[in-house]
Amino acid sequence: MDHQILIDAEVSAPQGLEDGLRRVITAALAAEGVGLPCEISVLLTDDAGIRQINADMRNIDRATDVLSFPMFDLTPGQPPEDEEDLDPETGLCPLGDMCISLERAAAQAREFGHSLEREVSYLAVHSVLHLLGYDHMDEGPMKRQMREREEAILNGLGIRREE
């Protein structure tokens, strides 16, 4: 599937990170059965940048690791299928936007004892699932469902928690 993953980096990203993001995002879309060619915009920023976006878009004045802004109100496990969802100019389904704080991702990678690439991969998969309708606002079945999908997708890519 020819998805378009648009990456804008406000901060310096390690060599290969953007290619890795494209690979992980494409794999997450495939794992979720997305059959339409999609467009996703990714912003790589720092804590100050994501804090500003969080304040502007969600009225939450604090930094976070990842933000997701879906274009559609989808149900988990039911990706967009209607060709009417395609942008007539691009022929792509605009799934939405994600913002990742590389500063926060690096701190979390150190905290959890794994690589920055693993943490950014996890955040990207997490965000793709949000764009596809998954949520984790409850501590029950929805959160478990999302966590299971995240791990399945990452394990399928050979990206595992480092011991």
C-alpha cells in the first residue's frame, strides 16, 4: 500500500529515525487492515513544542510524549474503507496528525531502559491506533485492547522491550 507519511522535524532527529517511523507507521496500518492509501502527518518536536500544541489544541498546559489528532471518528478494528473518504486531490485518506516529543521520548527510553528508536516506534504505533479509533481513557477493556495491539504490532516488527 502506498501510504504517504509526511514528517516535519522541528528538532534534530537521529540518523534513520524518520525511515524507521515510516516503516513502523506503515506496518501498523497494515496490521490494522487499512486497505485505503492513507496520509499521516508527523511532527517531531521537543517538550516546549508539544506543550504549546497541547495548550492550543486541548487546553492542557503541559508537555506529553505524543499527541494524536484523528480526522475521522473510527471504531477500533474498523479502518476507513469508503473511497468517499479519499481526498480527491491526492487520492489518499487523510487519517490525521501526530506530534512526538523527541525530548520526552529520550527521557522515557532512559527510564524504561530501552533505545530511543524503540520508544519512538512505540509512540508512533500508539498514535496510529488513536488515529484508527482506539482509546485508553478507561483503565479497563479499551486500554487492554489498545496495549495488546501495540505489542502485537511491535513484536511483529521484531521491536521488543529490551531486557
